Amino acid sequence: MSSKDRITNVTVVGASGLVGGEIVKSLLDSGSFNVTALSRQDSTANFAPGVSVKKGDYKSPGFLESALRGQDVLIITLAVTTAPDVQSDLIKAAANAGVPWVLPNEWGQDGANPELAAAVPLLGHKAKYRKEIEELGRSSWIGVANNLWFDFSLKGGFYGIDIPARKARVCDGGTNAFAATTVAQVGRAIARLLSLPVQASSPSSPSLSDYKNKFIYISSFSVSQNDMLAAVQRATGTTPSEWTVTDIPVDEFIQDGRDKFAKGDRMGMINVLYGATFKRGLGDQYHGRELANEKLGLKEEDLDEVVQRVVKEVEGK
């Protein structure tokens, strides 16, 4: 197998961020990749030892193309507040530099689910970047679907569980289980994915090309809001009687978010994102898509262990 059959050079945009940082950590831990962080000239971000850093002007095609030349993969992790043209400029530069693989800024719900994409505008808008990669014809994309980051969401109260206040808000009784993935599991998944041979050595062996211009689906576990709440109560040493729990129909929760967003309250989109995840048959599971955990050698994580870690962070222990 030639060196061309393996990924070696990986550039990450957003390498000091939440998900980008975990991806970089896992890539470095594997010992199989040369990792480069692409950074703005004025950035003060710190990067892990072993990461090559290339700083410059994101609006300069010359800088971007030069920085990406010789790279096998461009991984894009951007904040939702980033200007839309930034990702487009990166994609064009990757094409011009001959980068064969791009992992666009997905890292969430299943963008291949048309009903879900229609219900969540933020998700639907991402399709244009995948289309742009295909139309440029120089790179292939792989979208990573991990649903919403579990530890980040629980810590931030976005799942409706307010740990310090001992309050919870569940939708439709809190019984519907949905796929969830920790940020660290996302990092491990990318390192395992990029460690696959580009082409399969046999019909039964997985390869990177299996996911060419497709989504790959990963998770840590399947969990309901009630499962989460019970785990939080175990981690905090509290009883159900010490908590105030309210229940709201999920459709009402989503519509409330849409109304808030229409009035200029951007936080209303949180209701839409998480409500779609709570809603049975919409964004809760991957619905007919193959979970790649087994092919990537990813183990199911322990809910109680993850929740205990989050609770310690929230309570400052």
C-alpha cells in the first residue's frame, strides 16, 4: 500500500476551539498525522505542542491556497456566528490547492435528513457548502453527524436540566431516547476515520472512500431527558423530591423558539435545535442510517461517568 493510500497531512480550522481542540488532541494522540492549525494573523489562540501553525489573512486566496497545498484533509470547525463566506473561501482554496478531502462545518444533526433540515434552518443552510465542494470538483466531503454535543449541552443547561437550581424542563414526558455524543468522542471518531485506508483492501474492510460525499454517523449513547435527569440526581446525591420538573409538549417548545427567533431573539434557535432532537421521529435518532461506531472501533460511553464529570465542572468540585 503506497503512502497515497493513507492520510498523513491534516489542517484544522478552529483548532483551539471546543470540537477542533478535541479533534487535534485525538489526531496527535494517534501519532499518525502531521497536524497544522490554520489561524488568523491577529489570533492569540494557543495550540497544543506538536501542531504546526500557519497564520494569515482568511480573505487572501493566496495565503489560504499556499497554506493548504500538500494537505490531504481540511477540517473546518467554525462558530455559528462566523460570516458565511469564511467557509466558502476555505472550500475554494482547498479545491485550488488540490486538497482531496474536506470535512465541512457540520458537527451536529443529520444534514441528510430532509425533514430535519427543513425544520432546523441552521442545519438546512449547511447544504450549500457540501454542494459547493462537489461543484468545484477537486475535493470530496465527509459530513460528521453526531447530534448535539452531550457534555457541552448538559453543562450549558440546553437539555433543559439546570443543575445548580435543581430544576428540569422535559418535553413530552422526557421519555424519548435520542442519540448523543460527547465532544471527546467526536475527536476520537475523526482520528479513527482518517486512519482508515483511502481505498478498501478487501470488500469487507472499511475505508475513507466509503464515506465520500456522504455523512458518517457516530454517538456515545442513546439517552432520554429522564435518563439524564436520573443520572444527574445520582451524581449530585439528590432525590427526585428535591427537584422541580415541568413538562411541555415538544411542538409547543419548538414553536416558542421560532416565535422568539422571529422577534430577533437568537436564543430562540436553541429551542428549535434541541426540540427537534427531543421530537420522536425527527432528530432523535439517525433513522435508517448506519452507525459507524463499530467500524471505527468506538465504544459506547458510560452515561454516569460522563454526567459525574459534567456535574463536577458545574459545581466547581
